[in-house]
Amino acid sequence: MPTATVRDITMNYETAGSGEPLILLPYLSADNASYAFQLPELSQHYACVSVDLRGAGESDKPEGPYSTEQFADDVAALMAELGIDRGHVLGVSLGGATGMWLAAKYPERVASLSLHSTWPKTDAYLAAVIKNWQVQAKTLGSVPEFVIGGGFPWYFTPELFVDKPEFIAGLEAFVRSRPVQPVEAFLSQTEAVLGHNAEAQLGRIEAPTQITFGKWDLVTSTRFEPVLTGAIKGAELVVFDHLGHLGLHEDAEGFSKTALEFLFRQNL
């Protein structure tokens, strides 16, 4: 897989397709393969660049803590290194938090912004969840096993566990097949979640923006919607009535359809 020297790290990324650039930003602990279900469709229309954020996948993992602003600076530098002057940006959860910083600090680089299952500022509830995840990861000594045993119940709906156990088993195998994130790198990424506060930056976002939530998401629930839609001018809101936090996996087809319906209306 290709890499690029970006600021103080070597950053890993994957490319697929052709057309206007589409930067795909992953969620906490995940690498570029978090968009594996979307790439077959997205790459038919866009030149997709899926990245491994600092601390995850095969990108470097320097000592933390990290910040979402730092992640955005890394991505902006990667775009410059790859000769991408401007592109569409799509992020889920931590990727969305990174995307809002990217669009606010580097508006000339962001043609459109897609924010899925994300939040503008960490509140007391989200902080409590993340601190619990930190304890679980340290206790287990394994990020993949935490993701499967501790994360999945927060990511997906009860119906998915009950009705599609074989799908859950496939996701478990997928998680275990990816490059293993060290616990310390996971903790550094979680510190970025705990410290995230982009509220004052939202008014600087100029790009057309889509915001989506899963109705059954507790981690980044619709409690964050008023601030995001109120501060980002012209933002479009979609709530998936049947999904939780990681709808891009639970309903890959529906997620991709909604994302593309927005993207097809945007210009570079």
C-alpha cells in the first residue's frame, strides 16, 4: 500500500477509482478498510483516497496524546503531498470530527463535507463512554478484542445481533484480520475524542455539508444535531430510523445511497 511522508509521520493510504477526489476518514481505532463496504460503489464515481489516521492502521504511531485538529492537519498535508488541491471529504465518527476541523481550517481544500455519526464537542456522556472504553482496552490488552466485545454493542443495533449473527461473526473476523492497533495508540486516539471541541470552528465551514445520525445511536446521538445544523450554514440532515452508530456497516447499501445522493449534487 502507498505511503507518504506527512509532517512528522509516515501516513498510509489506499486509492481506488477515478474522477473527482473523495477523501475517506475512518472512525476510532479503524484503518482505511473501514470503507470496504462502500468502496465498490464510491469508486465507480470518484477517485477515493482512504486514509489511516495517525495512530491507526499502518500509519506511524508516535507518542500521544493526539487531537482531532492534528488529524486534520495531517490530512491537509497528505492532500498537498498527493497533489489534491481540492476534494470531497467524508468522515464517520472520529473521521467526521476530523473532517469538520479540515473544512474549517482549510476551506479551499474541501468541496463538500459529509459528516456521519459525529459530534461537535465532547460532552459528559460521551466522555464517560470513552473512559470506559479505555479501561476495557487496557484490561483486555487487545484493541481488536475490545472492539468486538466492548465496542460492537455500542456500534450496532440489538436487531443486528439477534437477526444476523452470521453478519456479526463476519465483522468479528474482519476486525481480527486488520493490522492490530497497539493499546497505547488506541489510548492516544481516545484522548483526541475526549479533547474534541470544534464548536467555535463550525461557522467557518463553507462547504456544502451533509449530516447524518442513526436514530438508535447512543454514542453520538441526535442530541448533537442542533449545534451542527445551527452552526453550519445550509447543512442537510438525514436521520436513519433503523441504524445505530456505524450504519455504514449495518446497512451499507442504504448508507452509500444516502451519501451518493448528496455527493452527486456537489461540484468540485
